[in-house]
Amino acid sequence: MQGTFQRLRRALQQGRRTFLGSYAATNPTEFFSVASEKFFSVPGELRQNHPELFDVLAEYYRVDPLRWFEGNRGTELSSALPTGTRGTVGVEPKPTTPGEALESDFIDFSCPYCSNPVSFPRPEAGKLEQCPNCLKSMIIPDSSGMPAERIPFPIRTDRLVLRRFQTLDAKDLAELMSDSTTLRYLAWNPMSLEDAEEWIAGQSRISFPKSEEYCYFAIEAVPAARVIGLVTFWFLPEEFNLAQFEIIVRPDWQRKGYATEALRGLLAYAFRGLRARRVAADCDARNLTARGLLLKAGLRQESECIQDRISPLPLGAYWERSAGKSNSPRNAKGFLVGNEAAELVS
């Protein structure tokens, strides 16, 4: 089975069409899942395309699904059996060649980055997924043949660019993260120039946007060509379709509309670019400036948590304590603002 998995990945890298599809090449677990689905739903085609894999699964499950289709008119097995087998009547079935069958429960399209053919289960339509070939993130189209959407990044506003950190940003980052006023309500430690350089080097190895892993954006003021702030961003499409963020802006650049501009750019990016349903933003209850910023951007307070800090809790508990008691409709674009919950009125 491992050999079939590796051959599938090589075939996809070479741009060849495969029977199992690109989703099976995501990892060994998904490969086994897709192979098992084919084994039970289209066993004749699986045996025709991958006879060794079919034999391994038949031994593993101790069942021969080919027998289930014997004598059934119009089943996929008819194409794999000799003509006249067990009383088939009517029109002779059309033979199927290896790699030719396309199941309606998969969406076939080309990656917008590497142009290689990929395939995903239909329930993934409209969701954020990674190409199994180049590992770039994209939005799955609604049907086969439609183009997948690229992730709109970096985020650009009238005066700002929200982008990944670069090596040359180390000095600006160290100045930002060494200011006691900036760190007063945050769970960050001060950074020296050496710390900032090391931290940026580590960030360059993180693929964005990647589920269940924090990413950090530099807030660059275009007119000044310097980094004036930082955004922490986290996206969980598989569990809650939830995005979470935190914005830090240098004190000497505050009260000039830059934080509001960055926040609105993030909201548009999360809802339109990533198809997020809810967005969370941590805010210390004592930080009245940050609270005012979030409310100014169009958020509405829903509740207030008793605990001073709930970030260390698992996300499930975070969601349960903060949003579970909300009376907002299920399709609302909601936000959790620090120790408070808020909802964007669209």
C-alpha cells in the first residue's frame, strides 16, 4: 500500500491524471480513506486500476465487495466482468479504461499556483485547502472545471500593507516589542534586535494560512516604508470556521486611524478571502483603548467573561464559555473580543 501511495504522489507531481485523485495523496491517512471508499463503492474499477491495492484491502476487511454487484444491472462492476456474466440483460455495458472514471462526488480542477490537476471531495467546496503538490492554500471551487481562488494576500488598504515579516523588519520589530506601553496588556516578552532577527527567521518557515498554527503579519505604513505594528492571526476552518487575531500598533502611530484601517482590512480578508464565519480577537478588559478600537470598527459587545485571561484554555472551552451563551443567530458574523464577545453587524 505504501508503494501505491508513493507512485500516486509521483504521478501527480508529473501532472498525470489518476484514478484515486490528488486528495488521496495528501497523507497516508487520507490515502487509506479514499482507497477504502473506492473499495466499497467502485470495487471493479479499483481492481482494474490498482489490483494489488484491491487485494490488500480485501484481505484487511475480509470481504469481497465485487460479489455485491453481481447480477445488478447498471452497476460499475458490469464493466469489469465478462459479457454475459450472471444474467445481465439489455444493453451491454460500456467498458471503462484505467484512470477514465470520474466520480461525481469529487471536484476536479487545476491548482491556481502550480497548475497541476487536483481533486477534492465535493463537501470541501468553498473551503480553504492546500494543494497536495505545491502546498499553497486555495479556495475549492463549487464544481469541476471552475477555477480555484487564490488567497488574497498580502492585505492592502489605502495606507497600509499587511504582509509576512522580512529580515529587514527586525529593527522596527525590536523597537515595537521593547516598549513597555505596548506590552502592558499583552502576553509578549520584550525583544532585543537579536531576538527579533531569530523570531523572524522562525516565522519564514511557517506556511500561511495554515490551520491550527499562528501566523504573524507586519503592518507596514506605505508612506513611511516602515513597520508600525504586528498582527497575530489564526484560522481554524475544520472546527468552527473561526479566525482569531490580535493587533499591536506602536504608541506614536496610534490615534491616527492606522489600527482601524488594519482591523477593517483583516475583517474583509477573513470573511471574503478565507470564508470565515466568525472572528475572535483577544483584548484585556482593562485595555480601554483596544476595546474602543474594536467597537469603532463595527463590533458589538455580547457578553463578558469572569476570568481575567482565557487564552490558555483549549479553543473548545474558549468557545463554550464566551459564545455559547450568546443569543445571536447562528449565521451571524460573530466576534469574541478579548474577555468579551461581540458581533459585527453586516
